[in-house]
Amino acid sequence: MTVIVTGAAGFIGANLVKALNARGIQDIVAVDNLSRADKVPNLADCEIADYLDKQDFLERIRHDRIRGEVRAVLHQGACSDTMETDGRYMMENNYRYSLELLDWCQARRIPFIYASSASVYGAGSTFRESREFESPLNVYGYSKFLFDQYVRRTLPDHTAPVAGFRYFNVYGPREEHKGRMASVVHHFTRQYGEQGKVRLFEGSGGYAAGEQRRDFISVDDVIKVNLDFLDHPQRSGIFNVGTGRAASFNAVAAATINASRADDGAPALSFDELHRTGAIEYIAFPAGLASRYQSFTQADLGRLRAAGYTAPMAPIEQGVANYVRSLLTAADVNP
């Protein structure tokens, strides 16, 4: 049976394809928009049965021309740039596309697993999957929120399972193509390698410099959640996918630097030592970003755990160390 992965050449999509391959699954239809060909390396070591351009895929589902039996659709395709200001593009790409695909899956009783986002919570302090806590700050968050609302309204009438995952701050391999939207771990590793230091924002939202806190989750854990729901297709609903533990940017910077130091055979240093020696420094907070910035996020995992997902999430020190090692190894192979 075929598994369809949209956004297959992207960060989470490519990791999903690779994880499916690790299970021996190669009957995969990869869907993406490769007008930006820099995503191609993400799929170069993966095995798929077919590739479809997003527009070709949409035409095929509109005319019911997808061949074979489909086990599930893993819908990761979206514009994830939180700084994108073209609202028409964002709503067409993230909202309308998702509606069409969901309706097609429901008509054919195909399980549908899709990517939502913690950005739906905006600047709130409670991160629970309930309407009163949701107030997105930008059009990206709004596009995800609006689709979640559609799922909620139609869930009682669904003919097949639908699971939406509100990803928090995901980091890990295969995000190189994202440029400025890549994770802070990616940027910190590059900065430290090039300059011997990392730069963080000064204080904002009542937080001291570098003490803004986010729920950072390894892409490995994100993939495990997706595959667990693929294995248990009876589950439906909208679920937070984070670690449930907020970490400061200072802590992430220290973990990144110490992972880099370990690769060089150097001992770990405390945050205070790193700051005192100039390995961590602060830069002014961008004025245009302040009103749209989440200074704190921390996933409430109650609903995910209640649904039956019990695996632990990697703590930031472990997840960051694993990722930094992979980045440095790749740099050694491709200097």
C-alpha cells in the first residue's frame, strides 16, 4: 500500500521518508514543489516509488487519478516562513491546499496526518489544544489555526482518522535549505564554527537577555510521533508535539557550544564561563519582530499522552548534542 508524503523534500517530510525507508517501506509517493531545487539533497539518500509536483498532485486528486491503494497521507507540505507577508499565498498554500487534500482523504476513507503549528497560540502563556488559548500573531499561524478549526468542526462526521500535530520548535538534520528559518541550533553551530561565538537577542517580553524560552524538540521525536499515529490509525484529534519542557536560548547556546567543544576534545564550560569569555554575546532585538515574537512556549502534552503516546522526548542537551555531531560530521565530509 502506498504512503503519500507531501512536503517530502522539506525538513520534516524528508525525515519521514527516511524513517519509512528504515521500516522497509519504499512504496512512497513524494509530493513537493521543487521550484527551489536546493531541497533535492534531502531526498537523495531516500527510496521512493514516485515523485509528483504539488500542482500535478492537486490535479490528480481533483480528478481522482491517484493509482493504487493509499494507506495514509502524511501532509507536511506548507509555507513555514513566519515572516511571510503575502497573505493570499499563505492561505492558498497552507489552508486551501490542506482542505482539498483532507476532503479527498475523507471521501476515500484514507487516514490523514498533518502538520499544524504551535504558532496558533500566539503570545499566550497556556499551550493547550483549546480555542480560548489560541490567538496567532501572523498569517502563517492564522493559516494553521484556520485549518485546525475546520478539522474540529468536521471531526464528528469524519469517515477516516485525522490527526493534526502542533509542532513546537523542531531542530535536526535536513533543514539546511531553510536558510534563516532553520533552527537556532543550526545557526548557533554555524556561528560558533565560523566566529567562535554565538549571538542571541537581548531581553524581550519581560525576559532577560537570552532567557526567552521555547519548547525545542528533536525532529527524531517528531518522526516517532508521526509513525506511532500511522501505526494506530484509530486516533483522531489535534495534539501538541513538543517536549513539555521549555529551555532558554542561553541553555540551547551553551548546549550547542559544548557539543562543538566535545567534538574538538575540549571540556564543557558553564554558561557563565561561556558568557564571560565572549562565546555567547547579545544583539539588539529587531524592532519589527517584537510584536510577533513568542517569548515563551511550552507544550502541554496531556492530550498526546492520553491518546496513548508514551515515549519520552529527548532533553535539549541530548537532542542538541546528537544534532551538532551530525552537522559537524557532514561538514567534515563536505568541507
